[in-house]
Amino acid sequence: MLKLYQFERTWNIPNLSPFCCKIETYLRMAGIDYEIVPVLPIGAPKGKLPYIEDNGRIIGDSRFIVTYLKSSYKDLDKDLNDAELAISIAMQRLLEEHLFWTVLYSRWQYTDENWKINKKAIFGRLPPVIRDIVANRTRRKIQQQIYGHGTGRHQAEEIFALGKQDLDALSATLESKRYFLGDQPTALDTSAFGLLINIIGCPIESPLKDYGLARKNLSDYVNRVKREFYQNL
């Protein structure tokens, strides 16, 4: 059986990682059997989660995992035309290469309270003697990444203003549709759900979360996908 290596469940959402949530959601939407293996990213391919193990192959990075799942199991995008595929790719880039950094900032840098919540969720099971050392070292590393990306060079209100623009774009794209590209879920929905539930469905507080909750079609979408594919949560 396919094994999905990801962070342990917490916060009553599928996963605190948007990318882990993305892959599990793809597996559920595509009806692929799998087994979850809770881990930390230490020793993971490419140094991050999620990754999968299937038929002797180990694949890291959610984009390449989706490519593998499409070719080996079920392609959720098989009925999309070229224009819809282009929209899907563009929106996934917005989600994963831009909006994601605002989410990262809100957890690792925005407030001490958010950091405490994030730290407990990720590092809480580590032995106390090393927990703070590992957590603080990881926090410094991620803050450097946020700065290197460019997001961390802005003021908080500027960062959240950019994130709100992304949410507006997502809301306008979704409109009143059941899924982002119509009546059936596609790969775009796995990415969108992964990011959106990690903005509006977890205990990390920020102006971005408040703004997302105020976009009714986005909050309804998150609740609908969770209800349909994660009845066990």
C-alpha cells in the first residue's frame, strides 16, 4: 500500500502543512488507498514533507507526487481543456509560491503567541531536553527563508495586504461553483483546500485569517470539502 509520510494530525484539520494536506486530499479525491506515517522532515527526501513510498519508489515534493499519482493511479485533471489547465497551473503557483509565504510568516514570525501554538504542534513530542534547541534553530532557519524569498523584507501590514489580494483572486475564481473549475474536484482543489484550511481552519490568528473568514464562498468551500472527504475529522 502507498505510504504517505507527513506531520502528525493536529488542530482538527487534515494536516498543519498545506502540502501534506494537498497530497492526502488528492489521495482521497482520487480514491487511492494509502497509509499515513507520521514523521518530522529529518531525513526526508529534499528535507521536507510530504513524501510518499510506493512500489519501491520514494518521491518528494508535492508537485512531483501529484505527477506520479496522475500517471500511476488517477488523473483528476483528465477532463480539463488547455485553458482550464493553464488556469489551474497559474492558481496553484499563486497558492504555493506566494500565498504560502504569508501563511509561513504568520506562524513563524508574526506574533509570539502564534509561534507558541506552532511550536507545540510541530515539536511538542520531542524530548524536553532538545525541544527548544531544535524548535528555535528551525525557526531561525525559516525566518531566513522568509526574508530570502522577499516576503520577510516587508512590514506586517504589507505582507497581509498581498495575502488578501491572493484571497480576493481565489474568491473571484471560485465564485459560486462547487469546485474551482466546475462540478468535479481537480488538482487545483487539492492545493486550494490545503492552503485555505490552514488559513481559516486553524488556531493561528492573523488579519489574513480574518479576511479569509469574511469571504463566505471560501469558508463554505473549505467546510464543504472537509465534510465530503474528511468525515472522520
